Amino acid sequence: MKKRRFYDLFVSADCITDGVLNYLKEIGFSGVGAVVSIGRLSSSPVHSMELIESLRQRGLELGMDVASRLAIDRPLDENLIKKILRKYRKKFEIISIQPLRRGITAFACRDTRIDILTLSPGTKIFRGDIDYIKMYDKRVEITLRLLQQADIYGKAKVLAYYQGILRKLCKKKMSAALLFSSGAQDRRDLRDPRMMASMLYTLGLDYDEALNVISIHPARLVNENRDKLRGLVPARGVKILEEEN
Amino acid sequence: MVLRIQDASSLASEINNSVLELWGVKGLAEAMPEVVHLDLVNSVAILRVKREGIHLVKAALAAYRKQLAVTLKVTGSYKRALKLAENISKKPSF
């Protein structure tokens, strides 16, 4: 039986060390998304890019697939976000946004350069947004860290919100668009993939589908985006197949 | 469940707290987690959990603010879990 390859697509690049990569491998992950926040990138762009590259190399040596990811996690103006996307789309394998205003949520669902919408309680998603997410093959991400940080009432709020999101996605048969990451800013935020799958199971997803959310869905996104960056996808729905040698 | 424990201090009460915090008294009743074997030297523990509560416990451990343990294996037999724990103990830890 083929072994599942689990991916945690949201781990802060600043906390990723050799120890963390080894730990992720030990607990069952095959790949990680090294996240640089937009604040860090703006203040030190060269250092951020170098960090990502060094993590990728180190990951290769240790047998972990490190994907580069930019997280737009600040309340920015739409024009500024467009500027950022123009500048950095081809430099990062994944770009995500954490929409904090309704207008930005709508924009993020429409813009094809954004891969992932990271949701938190307070971010409203409407039917039209879900239609755009389906049309443009985007992903919707929820993170474990919000649950870890919150007090009891906070946890209840987050759980209720996540259940609502899952219900909306499952209603439209879009569970393939769901991603679940740790959102780790520190090694202590990391959890093993089957524990994370159990969390999704308790939120109402089938266990096998929950395992897919942490394995097949993120792997597919990373591979698709790598193909796009290599120029193998000239238009949506078209892929250039490489010649077999 | 065979666990690699990160923090052994008051493990049993912390696990109970994690389940209580997320799932309440009803959840704790459905899971009834109990530490039945603890190897502090090799940081391995065996947790007995009711079958219907296994996902509740794993989800509770995932959502808990402290990193208590990593699930190494889930098995239905205590004897097999003990054997696994002994084999894991012989391997170097990370």
C-alpha cells in the first residue's frame, strides 16, 4: 500500500531549523510550507529570499520537501496587494492571503494569482466567493494554531466557525479545496498529521477525506504551482507534457 | 495508543484537561483516557482510550496549548501496545 505523504503548508520560516525539519519528518510529514509573512518580506526582502532558498536546500539534504510560501497577513489596500502579487508571484511557489475585510475577501476570491485563502473567525465567505473559489481552483485553509491559542470560549467560536466552513464546502462538494495546516510560529505548535486529521474528523469530515486534506490536497497544490512556475502550464487547463528520455 | 511524550509532568491530568477543555464532561465520558504504562526514561506512554473516543482524544491533544505527546501507534490490544512501546524504546529518540 502506497504510503501517504503528509504536508504542513503553514510553518513560519523563522522557526524552521534542522531540528524542526527532523522533528517534522519523525512525526510523519514529508513536506512543509515555509512561510514568510509580508511584513518580514517588506522589511528585509533579500534576507527573506535567502532564508527560503537555504531552507529548501537544507530540506533536500534532510529528505523534506520545502515549499516557499508568502502569506499576506496584514490589512493592506487592494492596490498594494496587486503590487505585491505582480512583484512576487513568480518568486514564491504558494501565495496566500488572510482576508481581514470583506472587500479583500471578495478580491482574493477573484484574483487568480492568490492560491490560498486562510480563514479565521470574522472572515465571512458567501456563496459567490465559493463559486469563484471553485472556478479558479483556489484553496481554503484553516489552521490549528487558532484553536491552540484560544481560551475555552475562543475555542468554541473557532470550532463553530470551522464547522460552518466545512459545511459550506461539503454542500458544494468542494472538500478537495480544503487545506488544514498547523499555522506554527514555534516548534511547540506542531502536531502530528493523524492528530490533525482526527480534528477534522470531529468537525464532520470522513476520516479518509480528512487524511487527504493533509496529504493529497496540499501535495497537488505544490506540484501544480511548481509546474506553472516552470512554464509547463501556458493557460488554465493546459499542461505541456515533458518528453520521456 | 502508544505515545511519545514531550512533557511527562502530570501527563494524565493534562490529557484529561485537554479533553475536558475541548469536549467537556460528555467528551471525557466518551473517551475515558487513562495512562496505563509510562516509561519516563524513553519518554513513551500507553494511553487506554474507549474506541468511540479515540478521535476526540487525538483532536483534543492537537488543539491543546501544550505539546503533550506524539501518537506513534494506535492498536486495540494492550499486549501489542506494550510490545511496540518496548521496541520503540530500543530505537534512538529524535
